[in-house]
Amino acid sequence: MSIFSLLDDELRDYADRRYAERSHLIATLPHISDLLSTLDGDRLTLMKLAYGSLPCNDIIDDDPSTLLSFVDHALMLRRTMDWTRNLPLDIFIHFVFWPRINNEALADCRPLCYRELINRVHDLDATHAMLETNYWCAEHVTYHPSDERTLNAIGALNLGLGRCGEESTLLVTALRAIGIPARQVYTPRWAHCDDNHAWVEAYVDGRWRFLGACEPEEVPDRGWFDKASTRAMLVHARVFCDFNEGNVDVSASAGGDESLLLCNLTADYAPTVDLLVHVVDDSGRPMPDAHVSFELLNMAEYYPIATARTSDHGEAHMTLGCGSVRVHVSAGDRTADHMVDTTTIHELTVVVPVVTDDTESLDRDRVWSSIDLVAPPSGTPRSLPLTDEQQRRTIARRAYAETLRTARVRGFDALVDNATRQSLSERYSSDCIAAVTNSDTDIANSDVLQRLLTSAGANAPVIARFLLSSDNTATQTHVPDTDRLALLTALSSKDLCDVSIKALNDAACSAATVRDYTLEHVLSDRNPADRWHWYVRYVLNSRVAYEPLLGDREQLQHMLAKDADIESLREQPLRVWQYLRDHVVETIAETPQPICPTGVLTTGVTTTRSTAIAFVSICRALGIPARFDPQTGEPQVYCDGAFRNPTASLTAELATPTSVTEPVIAQTAQLTVVTPHGSHPSYGTDWSLGRLVNTEQGTDFSSLDLWNEPWQDDRMPLTLEVGRYRLITTVRLPNGNQQTNELTFDLRNGQDKSVTLAMREPSEDELLEHIVVDDATFHTAADDDSQHTRKLSEMLASRGIVAILDAHGSEPSIHVLDELIARLTRGGFAAQSMTVGNSDSGDDAIDVVPVAFVACPVDAPLSATLRTMFDQLSTRTGHTAPPVWRCDETTYERLTRGMYVDPDKLPMILVTRKEPDGTIIGTYASTGYNVGSVDLAFRLATK
């Protein structure tokens, strides 16, 4: 034992107990106990805590040295950092030491962040160190939408881009790296608009402060999401064990499972109610241990923002915001739904009926049901006001941070020298490039190679090294250059930015050993182009879903060779599912990341998702194409000339073992979705289609992935498995409310059914909002010698329209300005329908709508096209050319976010009115361009 301990006996006892509970798992991984036998004191305590409490995927898949680095770094901070030394122990454990933040791959990244930050924050207090750390994050990463996989801090730094979940993971990592407690805060789905959001809270001076990750401000408790969060139905943060000395909520008050506990923070951001749900059967008897999901309609599907199990008394409760939520109850195959507005209803009873076959009634009636959903009203945000000087400093420092980030990303090109680039160009000929890209056109090999290197960011040297790798002499494995290149083109930019050379070589070499078998035997019935394409996508490709690329496929092949009849599995690939299930000892709740296939086979521990990924990986290791179904997400293997689901097919085959050589034909039906009026509603925004399936949270509808399904004129033909389906259409109003239609129906084998989407049509009055808008400050153009500013309240009288255009003259902004010009010259309208420029005249006649023109960003010169159009506006109206004010990007984001419209789109049309006390009210807003948006804005401005 160490002479001096930074930890206490309570934690040591807890760590010992949790570690002992995992003894059966640790016994299958002797390298862990070997390392722990060399440790003592606080190091041993924290390692036992980690191995006893982290999700199983971290225990099974991560190198013990990675976890030991987290331990040593945290203990160093506890000894040396003033703001860490005196923290309550439970806060230190959960929010400084804890290696995991969300569902990112664990990596030894904190020493790197510490080295980058320590001199920068050394002389600051904790609050200013927190703010300075966020500026550092903004100098390295900015927002960019991407797929669901969460990059860890190293991946985000390598790419220079990240989703909000990745930006917040980076900031939490950086803060924990310097000893400031931090946690990711998350709203699983917004109630008033589509999508979700993650931000950060840091514990300084004895309380939690919030901030937008990679969106630095001069003071804490500010962020564009603050106003939106007042409308949240649920906000939570994660902890991964229940160690507590009175300072951390470990009650799983927002749900959780054996991998994590969710702390309900909703009341810190929005008005809340405690919703109590009683679940009873037909006889009124309480139903214990039933699944209860609290679901929001978001992206046209009902998404469970929280789940719970009923108590022995059949009760479940949840603290939620004030709005509409669907309570979905599942008990076995029995389900029930209840829509409730928590503003008025705080307690309800859900009756779960006996299962009945109502297929006939569903098919006979085919009746759409309409539901109106209410979004929580906008509340009072907590954001602290900025002084003019703080605002100027924030804008300047953000701009400087983006300059540094851009320069840093450009500098990634220099990581691969010219000699290496020349070697790549010489090795990868145009013929090789054309074979991989399946293109008959002349392609410069340097262009394709450059795209790969650029996409990889700071990881470009790894990509170059892999492309120039030699054959594996140890295993006599030859990897064709086409395969190396094809493997990389099959990966996403996010994969390229953090994939290791080990994982790439493993994927290429393991595929090379089965290449001939796949192309010449399994895919012999396909044409040559399909054979190559399918080999690359479904065998060579190391990416199955969003699992970590650990580089274990060669090891998987060795394990199969030892304990499996490979030829038998290849002859009947559906049996791979049973082979996998034979190795499973325990199926646990889903972990933040799936357990790798070799980990599943070694330990016998798995999750539903891990088993599915392992099935696809084993099939590919055998040389048999496998994938996840593009629509349902279920695992499939190529067998009998088609991709087939092993769970359904194997059940049928095992039931009739004498016919295992006969193909089991999946039961399918044809569904044609018809869109009315020639429009093409957007999937995942305007409508969705879900199938009733069994999930970890019980029986519920799961949305199909139809994002890339094309419309054929006004129809979308689909081939679907038989089952029960729910079709939802929705129209979201500017105030966040939704008007929906739902249709539930059955599809039977061989059936051909057609369903026409029924969209609700709101009235214009329902499009009006009442939102307090920031009295934003606009600027004159950079080349204007007057160099002055003007408040929004000074630009408009009692009402008006603000048109914020893209200064670069993008097409949507040109369309909006064109509609404005047409509006003025259109015949049959009032003599003067618009006052150009400001409204100092105070003319409030019913048909006069003042318009203010603004361009963004603030320092971009106005494009020649826009300038010409403004001149036309002046000529046609007889007015002097209107002044074009300028808007910085931070102000634009706050205006759009404040009106709950998309901040990533220009232009913005904002309809406003001014109250007698000077408050600016936004009554309507839109971003991007929609035909008729200008006319609609003028009509709404006069209401």
C-alpha cells in the first residue's frame, strides 16, 4: 500500500465489491488480472473501480494500459491541481477520473489535452480556465453534421469537425484533462423542432455552469440552446456507476440500465411536471415489470426519450417538460399507447388489452386518425447578458479561433511530404483508380488519392502508409493495390480520420485470404461488376455498423479455424447464427459500443447489437457477403442467391431439418406509397413508416430506413416483410406544435397494397408565432467609411420584415430577393406594399410593410449578382437603393435559433412587430428558400 492515499475507505470498499461482481468476466481475460497484480494503493483502487463499473465493452475490448493512463492522470490532477484537490470524492470520480463520456471509443487522449492546455490556464481561476478551454476547443473543431458514430477527442482533433455530440465530448475531455469536473448534457430529442442537442456543464466554484461546446463565450451560462432548452421535454446527463457520497445524483431518474444511469436535469432548464403512470390489465390489476416508454414525435417518428419499468404496484413515473408525449406500454406482445399533454395531465392509467387479431378491421377500415401535439411554450432563458465589450470580444475571439482552426486543417496537407505523394501517384495508376471507382472516364489518380488524404485530416500519414504497405511476408498474404484503395473508398471521412494502420492491414489481409473464394464461388452467379462491388462492400469492408474498428478479423479467422467446421458454415451460412449463439453465455443490455466479435466468442458475453455485428463479421471473415438490411437494420447474409435474415430463416430451417438445403423464401408484400398533389414529402421530416418489432424496450414500432428510396413520379414502391406497420405524416407549425395523421395496417404474404399519404394543412393563422427576439445589432459594410451600427428596434417601426441574405449570393438568397422585386412590381396589389430601407417615417398603414435588408457574413463583399439586383429594386420602385446592413454569424445564429429555424441555412425571412415597451416580437420566420415564402411573409406581416 502507498503511504499516502488520495482516496477513502468507502471508495475502496465499493471498488472491491464491484470488481468481485465481475470476477466471472475477468476470469476469461487473464491479461487484466495479470496487470492488476502489479498495482497497489490508489492505482489499484481506481483500476478495480473501472473494471468493476465500466460497461462490458470497455472491459473486454480496451487495452488495460489505456485505462491505467486514465487512472494515473486523474491521480496526478488530484495531487497537483488546486481546483481538483478539494473536490468531493464522488464528483472527482464521476466527472474527472471517469474515462467514458458517452459512446465514444476510449483513447489515451487526456495527457495530450493536458499538455496543450496547462500553460494556457495555469494562472486562471477555474471559471476562466473553463472558458479558455472552450476557446481552445473552437480553435480545433467546428460543427459539421455527420453519421451516428461519435468520434473521441483524438478523432475530432484529427478531423477538425464534429457533431454537437463530438464537440461536447471534446470539451468534456479537455476539461477533465485539466481537472475541472465536466459532463455532457443531452436532450435526446427536442419537442419543438426536429433533431437533438448536446452541450456541456462544468463544476466550478461549487456549482454546475453550462456552455456550448466549441461555441465559446466570455461568460458561462450562455449558449444558443438556452432558449430552446426552456422548451425541453427531457434533459439528462450520464453516470456509469452508483458510487455516491451525497454530491452526485445516481438515482437513474431519467432511466438507465446495467451500463449507465441517466440523471434527470430537466428542471434545471425548463418547467417540469412529475407524470405518474398506472399500468393495469383488462381486469384493472396492476402490471409489474412492464416497459414504459415516454416518446416524442420527432423527425416524423415516435422516439423514446426515456424508459422505465413499472414497480410491483404497476407504477412508473418520470419528470418531464410541459407538452405532448406518447406513453407507450409493452408487456410481452401486449401493447398500449396513450397520448398525454403533461401541461394539464399529471397522472394517467394505461390499460393493456389482451392481444386480439384485429387484422380484418385494420384492413377494412384503413382510416387515418388525426392527432394534434403541443410543444412546450418558450420560457425564460438563463443566459447571462453580455456587455457591448464582451459581445465584441466574443465575436473577435471566435473569428480568430476559426482562423486558427482553418489554418490548422490546411496544415494537415503538409503531414504527407511530396516524396510520399509521388510514390503514391506512381504506384496507383489511372487504370487502378478506374477499376476501383468503376469509372470509364479519365481520372487523375492524384485527385482520388488527394481526396482520401484530405478526408483523413491529421490521420493522413496512416492512410499513406497503408497504401504503400508491402505484402505480409509473415503470412504470405498478397493484397492487391485495388483492394487497398477500395477498402479506403468504402470508409467514411470519420473512419479515415481515426482508423489505425493495424485495423487497415487486418481488414485487407483477412479479406485477401478469402478473396478468390468469394469472387469465384459465392458470387459466381453475379455479373463481374456486381461480384467486385459486393466483395468490396460486404467482405473487404471493415465497417459493419458504427462499431470500433479494432482490427480483429484475422484473429477471428484463427478462432474459427480452431473450433468451427468452416466448410459446413460456408455451405450453410445461416448456421453461423447458431454457431454464434452456441458461444453466448450471457446477453446483457446494450453497451455504449458493441462488444467486438472476438470478445463475444472469448467471454460469451454479448448484447443484441453485438451479436448482429458479430454475425456479419464472421460471415465476412469466411468470405461470405453479409450486411445489415438497408431498410430494417437486421443482419443478413448472402445465401441461395439473395440476402437473407438468419433469425427468421434459421428458425424455419431448424423446424424442418430435412429441408435445410431448400431455400427459405422470406414472406414479403408490396406496398406502394402515393404522394398527393405531385409533391414529394421528405422522409424523416414529413412522414415515416415503422414496423412492429420486439426491441430491448419491449414491442414497439421501429422506423424503416427509407431515406434514400426514390420517388417514381408520385409513387414509392416498396418490398417489405409481412407484419404490422404504422405510417405517420406530420406538419410542424412555427410554434413547434405538430398536426399529424396516423394509419396502422397489416401486410400479408404476397399482398399488393397502396396507401396515399394524408397530410394535414394548417391555416395561415396557425403559422403565426409570438417569440421575443433579441434586439440584434447590425453593422455597416466593411468598406463603408461611416462604420456605424443599428439596433433592430431602430430599423423597424411597429412591424416589418427582416431579410438576411447570403452576401456571397447563393441561389436561395437570389430567389428570395427576386421574389421581393417581383412583389413590388406585381400588378393588382396595393399602390405601395413595401417601404424599402428603414421606417423612420413611422408609416403604419395596413398595406405598408417596412423591410430591412441585411447581408451575412459581416465582412464578405456583396456579390455582383446581389448588387445588380438591388439596383433593379431601386430602378423599379423609384426609391434610392436600399441600405444593406451586415450581420455577423454569431448574431445570425442567435436570431435563427431564437425563432427555432435552421441556423445552417441562408437566407432568413423574419416577420416582426414592436411592442409599446420596445420589445421585438417575432411572428414568423423561415430559412432557406421555399416558393412563395416572400408572399407568405407579407400576408402574415399584415395579420
